[in-house]
Amino acid sequence: MIATAKPGVLTPMEMLRLIHDLQTQNAELQRSRTELAETLRIKEVLLEQANALLAESRQTQETSSMHDPVTGLMKHRPVLKVLSKQLARCKRHGEELAVGLCAIDSFKTLSQEWKYKVRNEVLRWLAQTLTGNLREYDSVGRTGGDAFLLIMPLKPETDAGSVCERLCHQVADGKIPTSRGEVCITVSIGIAYAAAGSTVKGLLEEADVALDYALKQGGNRSIYFVKA
């Protein structure tokens, strides 16, 4: 006599098949969860990498917009912002400030003799020499061509004149290694001191007048602007 299951009651064989099916489904579910978790992990990693690249790209764009690609110094606008802030700070605290406009003597003539690559090598060397010989609280930027702006807060133990004279000597004594051999240059620096009513524009104009006079005097020197 064959035993039959009552309606609604599973036989042992059917129970085993059901358990097997449930185990198979559970295994597939676990595998799907593992694959989903791995997919999410990969996406998170890719998202982190994308965000890092985006941040790096923004940083690069910001750096390139603020810094001269040849010398690595601040460009015209950023260095003028620094000058504006320094001038305002010195006025608030009753401190003194000087600016210097530095240019290579006979730069146009020398540029005609040099190749473009050599010109950039000379400008890079000059930028490094300026930053290497300025004080830690001074600032320097390239304002165009061979022109560099020096921002020099004055301290009791030093003055802008001695700083600029030292720079002129350092440049004149240097030998610049370039792709066409060693090159020597000299520079001139026009210095202007900030007064109570000084403005950024006024300081730059005064420094430019002093620089022009230094160049006309033969170069390789620093000269103060003196009001008539």
C-alpha cells in the first residue's frame, strides 16, 4: 500500500526539493549581493578618483591663472593684489613699505641675440635669484616681459635700498647656464616708498620713474624715487 500525502502537506521528497530550491535561491541572492557590493565599491573608488582629478584640475587651473608659466612667480594681477593688501596692512599698523620695479638692462637688445628658449632660461634664473635673495616676508611677481615687482615691508634692521643693492650684485656676479652657454646680465631696480596717502597706482608710477632713471644712468643699480 503506497502512502499518499494529505492535501496541503508536502512529502519528504517534495520537502527536500523545496529546501534545495531555497538554498539555491539563497546562494544566488548572496552572490547577487556580493556582486552588487563589489560594483558599488568600484563605483565609489571611481567617484573618488574622479573627484580627486577634478580637484587637481581646478587647482592646476587656479595655479596657472595666478602664476607665470615661465618663472613660476605670481602674474601681474595677483601680485598687485598682494601689494594692495600689504599697503593696507602697513597703513593700519603704521608700518613702512617699499616697492621695487626690477628690469634686465638692455633686455630688448639681448632678446634679439638670444633664442626664445634662452630668453626663458634667463628669466627663470632671474626669478630664482630674486626669490632666493629676498627676505621671507618679501614678495615678488612678474608683471610682464622682463619686469618684476618686489614688495618689501620695511623692518628696523633692514631697508629696501640694501636689499635691492644686494640683488643687483648677485645678478651681476651670476653666470646663467643656458642651452647656448653661459650668459651674464645686469638689472636695474627703481624703488618707491609708501607714504600716508600712497596708492598702488602711485607707488608703481614712482617706482617706474626711478627705474627709468636707473636705466638711463647705465643700469646695474638701484635708485630711489625722490619727489621734486
